[in-house]
Amino acid sequence: MLSFALIFIAGIFFSGIISRTKSIFSGRKGPGIMQPIKDIIRLFRKGAVYSQTSSFVFQIAPTIYFSSVVMAMLIVPFGQSKGLISFNGDFIFFAYVLALGKFFSIISALDTGSSFGGMGASREALYSMFAEPAFFILIGSLALLTGHSSFQEIFSALHLGSYITYALAILATFVLLMIAMIENSRMPIDDPKTHLELTMIHEVMILENSGFDLGLILSAGCLKFAIYGALIVNLFIGIFPYEYTIPLFFITQFLIAITIGTIESFMARFRMGHNAQFIFALTSVSLLIFFGALLILGKFI
Amino acid sequence: MILIKAFLIIIVCVMLLMPFLKVAWKGIVVFLAIVLNATLTSYFAVLTLMGEKFEFMLPGSIVSDVIPIRIDALSGWFMLIINLVFITGSFYGLFYMKAYREQKSKISVHAIALLLLHGALLGICVIQNSFAFLIAWEIMALSAFMLVIFENEKMATIKAGLNYLIQSHISIVFLMLGFMWVRFKTGSYDFSAITAYTSENPKIAILLFLCFFVTFAIKAGIVPMHTWLPHAHPAAPAHISGIMSGVIIKIGIFGILRMLLLIKLDYTTIGYIILFFSVVSGLYGVMLAIIQHNLKKLLAYHSIENIGIIGMGIGIGCIGLGSNNAILANLGFAAAMLHTLNHALFKSLLFYTAGNVYQATHTIDVEQLGGLVKKMPQTALLFLIAAIAICGIPPFNGFISEFLLYTGLYHWLQDANLFSLIVIGFSILGLVLIGGLAMLCFTKAFGVVFLGNPRKEFHHEIKEPPFIQLLPLYLITLIIIAIGVFPKLFINLLLQPILLFASNPFPATNTLQYNQDVLQQISWGVWGLIGIITLVFLLRKWALSKSKVTIESTWACSYTAPTPKLQYTANSFVRSYRKLFRPFLLLSKNKKEIHGIFPGKVHYKSVTYDKLEKWFVDSPIKAIKSLLSRFQFLQNGNLQFYILYGIIFIVSIICIPLIYEKFLGFIDFLKQL
């Protein structure tokens, strides 16, 4: 339950910090940190416009997308405190629940019958498929390293290892950060602020959503960032007492948000055709972690 | 014993009755007969799942010896699946076949074949005499062939049917070879002879197993022996496709499992072999499914993928048996058998909904469909549920079996050596990619067929089939949801079948407790998910009721007057995928591009083909053909010549042994000199 509350709080500020970082780097005054949340609250109160082409799929998709993210949030642990649901193999449930949300967001984009929706849906389906092996191999190698197979046990056992585990944890951080970028359609993969719909992935999928539904999608995006941030934090905190780990949690989330803002300020988006290769390359980084784990365990002769 | 006789009598009576019935009654009588037989056999099946075993000895004949009928939990589990799919399938078929009522004689043949197929499949599950088994196997192959070629006026259907017939007979050759081998060595047709023979000769056991494995792999559609499958499924009527995909290919899985029980061999090696073929099948099946534009062909390739997933479970289970890892064995076999049921459920549901689409629009080319959700909302919802289930996404049943498989793989991770670690790595990679690709495929299929605007104007009214036709579909959906929500109940049912495999080396280990605990948690998780979705949905409803909701045309960045042609097609949806996976695919394009100021008519057509089919089927056939064409002069159309060939054949049959004897005598004579 602790992790749920912490992720929720982090989620509130996350995208605000990103946009503030970007505005500072580009020399603008920029919106306040709370602006994205204010936008979401405003959207929750607004009326909605639905396309006459769309069907019940379009109506329920944002709800299911948001719910899947909340469900995933419940699984993430925080140090020693388990998530609300924790069992052997809970990370499989985590990934597949998120896939449920993705499935619905993809088909709801196709529901409007616009070519933009199809474009975004096609890309999202392909890229999210490529991102998943990296996650499973990563968690697999951590499971191999620690001998456990649930999030909480893996993370609390990870700390007890040697210093090399920290090296692996840093690689894992990179992978998780990149997965977070892909899941949230951020800069190296997708540019949320581009002015050309043809080059978008996520934004072009939610083009037709409005009002409460759009609010749900945006807030799910904020929470998703915080979830992956929390996973990254978990790699390092292990069994430290809470008075250290809770501040550490917020500091790390803050740093991640600033990193993302910095990347977005100084990097250009990849060419769309290169995205798939880049995302699949993440899997090889995961495999590197896998072989690292093998080295530590002495399975290589 | 009486019940077995009753079972056979029902089949024979209904077959004899069939020509005398009115068309409308034929289907109903067959349906009733199937229900009756299903109840009879399910009675045994349920008892076996409770832990009982049955053994009957049919007297048989001089040729076949005594025919033992043994019903254990493995047969019970598959019999229940067969009965379930047949009851729903034949009920759905009653309505699906209404359009073909004028073709009376064909309907009779179809009905008889369906009944025979049911009987033969149930027979295969219980008969343990290789002679009788072969007969049942042949009846199954032939009746399935008759069912597939129902629309025999179409060239493609006949071609697909013959392809199936030939390939299933190739599989029978291997089956006969295996049975004859055992018979030759032991002199018995009884399956228990196989166990006895292989436990004495463990080195040959693996060869014998591979012989049977090829048989059952052809039936199950394991790559590269899958090539009949994508042709036969789309050619058959919808309810037959559902039954084929639901149970006929599963009988291959049953065969593999049965042989694993019978043949005592080095389980680890065989586990790795099965695992390898399964991962390849899974990946190859889904990779080709994505580029198919014929909805039923797409589903057929997905069957190959799912057979791959089931096979992975069997492979892991075998490795668990080989390495004395009780939990691994139990997880692997549980995943395989549960996924067998799951696939039978969602795949038959998908084929039935595809049948509904075909009935309503008369096409299953996805590029011509679109926007059906408004015309056929119930069919769309059912297809959606099945699509989510087949992608292995909670809260439906596909997730449960895939979860067991993942748990197995991650459990194996803990005590594996370097080689098996690499195998695990690639299996996990394969399974995850299969999941992701399936999602790409089914978002495409659902999105293009049911969502958006219609891509083609149909001149007839498109309407939902009547509720009673959808009834079996709802029943299947109910089970799909039930397995997803209460997985523990169903894993309890699997207790006895799993113990058949896992209890031999490890008596009295309560390993099943392991998956039960985990599945209980999953159950909570799924309930939580459903709860959250309901809560958010109610919240949304409340919020929307307070504010203004308007219906407008699609905004699409203010692009006014869009035509349905602007939508993404199935082909464009998978374009980037196609480019990336080009090395594995075989695509040919036929297009004419726009040229000049006054362009004429342009067209674009892409055709997909199976690369492995080209390598393993087409090329060898071509080679054989070119060899045999040298001897074409023999086939000159003169009747006299053919009679001459006959005479030469008969004379040589008689003379060769005589000459051989003389020859031996001559050799002896020489030796004496």
C-alpha cells in the first residue's frame, strides 16, 4: 500500500517536472509544476465529443487503459513493503495487465476510422511488442541472480549481493528507463510535442479522445512514468529503513524526470524506421545483464 | 461394457437413419446423437478426473486380437474437450448450414461424417490396441476430409481437402511403421507391449518415439509439418474449422502425451527436442498469421502458434520429468493441458464468429470488411473477448495457461546449467514475442474487420445472426471467463491427468499446492482488475451525466469529408512489421503505379505464401515430378498397354520368388562345387 501512495504522489508531479525542465532549458518561463494536473482536473469536468464512427470500444477503452495502469501500480512493491498483490511471478501479471490496456488503446484508435488513428495504432502495436522481451529478460536475469520470482523478493534480495550487482542494476536502470520512454511515448522514440501528426505514435492515437476520457489517458500516462520510476528506485533501496528510502524515492523520481526533460531538450527523435531496431537492441542490453548474472553466479566455467 | 455397445449402436443407427430423414431433421438428429454420445462418454471422463480408471476388454477378431479399452485421466480430459467442442460446434452448425439446405445429399454425407468424426476421436482417446487404433485414426482422417470438402464445387476447397488427405496419410504411414515395429518385436497389438518393449530397449525407444512424434506432429501442425493446416481450415465450413482447430489438431497433442506415458525413454533429450520444435512453431505460426488477409487463414496460422505454446508446456514437463524436478514437470504439463482446453475454447469461438461474419457479408477477406461492430455488436463483442483471450491477456483464460508456462520457465531458471539457461532465455524470448505478435495480429484483425467505416458497400443487408445461433458462442465465452476468474477450480480438475505423468518418479509429493497458491493470488488480481474497471467506469458515467456529450463526425485534425478508403487497411497496419520481418516471409506484389498526367486504372495486390511450404513441400514435389516425367511415356493412354502392365506385374509377382529360389539353389550348387 505504501508503494501505491508513493507512486501516486510522484505521478502528480512527474510530468510537471519534465515540462518545467524543458522550459528552463529552452529559456522560456513555462508552466508551473502543477499545470499538467490542473489540466487533467479541468478535463475531468469537461463534456466530451464522440465520433459517430466510434463504437462501445471507444467508450470503454480509456477506462480499461487507466484501470490497467492502476492495477499495475498495486503490484509494484517498495523495498520491504510488498505491493497489495504479490506472488511468485507477479511481474508476468504486471506486464500482461499493462498489455490489456495497450490492446484497448490500440483498438480504440482504430475505432475512429481516421487514418491518423490507424497510423498510431500500427506503430504502437509494433513497438510495444519489441519492448516486452527486454523487460522479461531483465526480470528473468534478476530472478536468476536472486533465486526468487516475485518483485518484492527479487528487489529485497538484490541488495544483499556484491558490488557487481550494482553494476547490473545500473544497466537495468538504463533498460527500465528506456522502456518507460517507450511505454510513455517519449523522446528518442516518439515526440509528444511535434506539430506533424504523421510523426507521432501515442498522441496521434488519442487524437479523438476528449473530456473525461482524455483525462483518464493523461493521468494514466503520469502514473505509468512513476511506476517505472518506482521500479528503478527498487533496484537500489533493498532493505534500508524507510526514513532513508522514502526521501530517496522522491529524489530518484525527481532525477528521472529531469533526465527525461534533458533528453527531450537536447535530442531529436529517431527516424521512425529506426525505432524498431533501437527498441530491439534494448533486448540485447537485457541479455547482457543476463550474462552478467551468469558470470556472478559462476555458471560460466 | 453395455455403455460402449450403446455408443456404437447409436452411431450405426443414426447413420442408417440419415438417408430417410427430411433435411431439416438431419442436423437435429445428428446433434441429438452427438449430445447423447457426449453424455455417455462424459460420464466416464468425469469419473476418471475424480481418480478412477476403467478397463474393458472387447473381444475383437482374429486379426485384431483382444481390444483393450482403457480410460484414464488423460483420455478423460481430452474426451471432455472433444465433447464440449462437438456439442457447441454441431449446435452452431445447425444454423450455419441453413443456407445450404438445397444440397440434400451433401448434407446427409456431412451429417454422417460429423457423427463418425466424433465417434472416431473419442475412440482414439480410449482404444489401446494398435490395430483398432489405426482404424479409428483412418476413420477420423477420412470423415474430416469429407467435412472439409463440403463446398466441393470450389476448386480451392478440393485442393485443400486433397492436400489434407495426402498429408494425413503420410502421418498414418509413420504411425503404421511404429505399430508394426512393436508388433514385429513383441507379437502384440496391445499398447502395454510398447511400454514393455521400450523399457527393455531404452536405446531404441527414442527412435520409436520420434516415429510416433512425426505422426502426431503432422496432425497437430507443428512446424515444418504444418502445411496442410492453413489450407484446410479456411476451406471448411465455419463450424468444421472450429472443430478442426479445437480438437482434431489436439488429437495430435493427445497422441504425443499418450506416447510419453507409454514409452519409457530419456525424457530430457526428448523434452529439448519438443521444446525446440514448439518454440519454432509458435513464432513461425504467429509471424505468418500477421500477414494473412483471409480471416480464417489468419486464425489457422494462429492454431499453429498455439500448438507451439502447448508443445512448450509438454517440452518443459518432459525436462522436469527427466531432471526429477517435480514442480517443473507439473507446471509444464498443467500449462500444456490447460492450454489445450483454452485454445479449443477461444479458437472455436473465433472460427464461429468468423462464420457469422461470412454469413452476413459473404466474404472473409479482411480488406473488404470494416465497421461491422455497428451491424453485429454481439458478434463483435464475442470476437473481442476471444481475441483478448488468445493474446494471453488477463482477465481471460489464455493468460492462466501462459502464466503457468512462464512460471515453469522461471522456476526452471533456478537450478539450470549453462545450456538449459540459454534454452530458457530463448524460450522466454520466444514466448514474449509470440504474445506481442499475437497482439499485433489481433488488434489488426479486430480493428480492421469490426471497427472504423465499412470499406466496401454490400448490396444486401448485414445483420446479426439470431440469438439462438449465438447461444453456443455465449456458452464458450462463459467458460473462457470462468477459467480466467477462477483458475484454481480448473487446475484442480487437472490434478489426475498431471499425476499420471508426475506421480511415477515422485510419489506423494503434493506439488500441485504450488500452482494452487499462485493461482489463488491471480484470481484475486483478476477480481481486483475487474473491480477497478467497474469503479472507474461508474465514475466516468457519473461524470459524463453531469456534462454535455456531443456526437460529431471524426475530427482527424479537421480533415473534412474523409472517405473510408483513407482508413488504414490490414496491409498498411502491418507494413512496418512486414518490412522488418521480410527475411522470414514470402511476399509477392502485383501493382501498377500512377504514371503521367492522365493515369489509367491502378491496382495493388499483395500475395503471401509460406516459405517453409515452398522448401519442404513444393520443391521436393517439383523435383519428384521432373524425375517422374521421364517415365511419362509409360502412361500413353492405350488400354492395351495398361493391361500389359497388369500382366507383367502379376507375372513378376509370381515369378520373382520362384526365380529367387532357383537362384539360391544355384548359389548353393556353386558353393558345393
